[in-house]
Amino acid sequence: MILQRLKSNDSFNLLIFPVIALAFWLKDLLEPYLYSYFSGETENIFYTPLFRLVGEQPFWHVLVSLVMVIILGFVMQLVNDRYLFIRIRTKLPAILFVIIIAGFTKIHTLHPVYFAALFLLFSIFRFFSIFEKSKPYSAVFDTGLLLAVGSLFYFNLIIFLPAFLLSIIILTREISWREYVIMILGFLFPFVFVFSYFFYVGEFTEKIDIFLENILTPVSHFRTNYALHGYLTVLILLTLFGSITLLQQYDTKKVSSRKYFSVFFLIFIFSLISFAFIPATSQEMLVINAIPVTYLVSNIFVFMKSRFWSELLFSLLLAIVIIMQFFG
């Protein structure tokens, strides 16, 4: 039984998921390609040096994306191990995240969203520490700061600032205006520092134009990718099933688990909002979507009572991701 083995808490599973990632990326390592960037997409302030470092070498672009997915899987697992919102100890989130991302075959190459996703996870890790704490000013500031750093890799990450601001109400014991102001100040600090530098060197207007391009450039990689449409339909169905399952378990879950999943729900909602209202948002945002979806679907597989149905659903998901490697 594949799922029974993968959802155990055996530390050996932490060695399995990088191998799974390598298997799914192998075809692209052998036939590497560059991402179809729009104008300004590679000019995000913190991403530009990395992009120039790897140059126009497709192999290195694909290899770095593989390394980033493995790192993201480890951090996904770290967040769950630290806060235990999936109450049964399991290594499934890391494995499932890699499998879900593997289905997005057009982004098996370098893109700023991978670095943004990493800093988003760091923000979540720090933010969850404020649960039922009074005056969690340091953690709130760090959350805004980390989110801003991620936004300097991939500017559209800024859409999640309201999600974290709203989530303060969910996690804190006592609500005051200070937490909101401190988070906003933490978020603004890297931008003030960076733009002060560019103002000093005379590149302020140029960088503002780049940010506007990363918001207003209309782009879509979805229109003719019918295989991706089918895969997303499967993920949407799993997400709906996971949401229903979570609602059924709601009264039996600990208060902390309920609130952590509520934060993930807000992150998921704001990622959907970005598709609707930010013209430049396209398939890369699916990497961000995969974070809350992974935890939600992991919750399904861990708690599903029927071994037959859980194994069948997981096998179907795995089979679809494998098919996507050839038709995606």
C-alpha cells in the first residue's frame, strides 16, 4: 500500500521525497528549458542577481527549481512538525507537496515564485507562534518583514499582507491596533530601505516601472493548456472534499488546529483573488496555492477511515501527475 507507507512518521520518508522530486524532474533535466517570462518578470529586485548568476543555461534553471521544491518540501514538513495542526504525526505534507507541484510541468524551471514561496512559509512559521500570546510584537514584525522580502523576489506576494492582517484576529488572545501597525511597519521596512538606495543611485523611477509591469502586464499560460485544466479540476475536487472533511472534524480538532487551518484558508482565498484582480498573475501562483492545498489534502489522507478509498484517491492523484509529465 503506497499511501500507508508514505504517510507514516518514519524519518526514512524524508529521504524518499527528494527522490520522488528527482524522478518527476528527470525528464526536464534531460530536456531543460527556460520559462516564458514577460517583460520585467526577471527584474524583481532580489531575483535579478540570481537570474543573472545562472545565466541563460536551461539546465541550471531546471536544477535550481528542483532544489527549491525539495527545500520547500522540508520547510512544509517543518511547519507541521512544529505546530501539529495535522494532529497525527506524519511526513506526508513534504511528499504530497512535491507530488502536487510536479503536476505543474510548465514551471519545472527557475521562477521567482519559488523563492517567494519559501519566504511565505517562513512568514507562516513565525506568524503561528503568536497563537494566544499577549503582545506578540516581535513575531508580528518578523512576519511582515519576511513577507516583504518574499515580495522583493515576486512582487505579487504582496497580496497576502491583508490575509495576515486579518489572521491576527484569529490567532491572538487580545486584539489591539499595535499588532496591525507593527506588521505593516515590518512589511514596509525592506521596501523603504531598498527604494531609498535606488533613489540615491537614480534608479527609483525604473524600479517603480518594473513593479507596475509585474502587476499590470496581462498574461495567461492557461488558455490552451487543457491537460492543466484537467489536473486543476482534480485538485479543486480534492480541495472541496478536504474542506468538507475538515468541517466535519471541526468540533473534534484542537482550538489551535482550527485556527491554523483558518489562516491557511485565508491564504488560499487571497491567492484566488490574485488570479481575479492582478493581470500578471498566472500559473506561477499555483506554487503558492499548493501550500494550503497540500495541508488540506494531507489531512484527508491521514484521517480517512477507509484504507481502500484513501489508497485509490492517492493512486489516482499520483497517476494523473505522472500523465502530466508527458501531456502537461
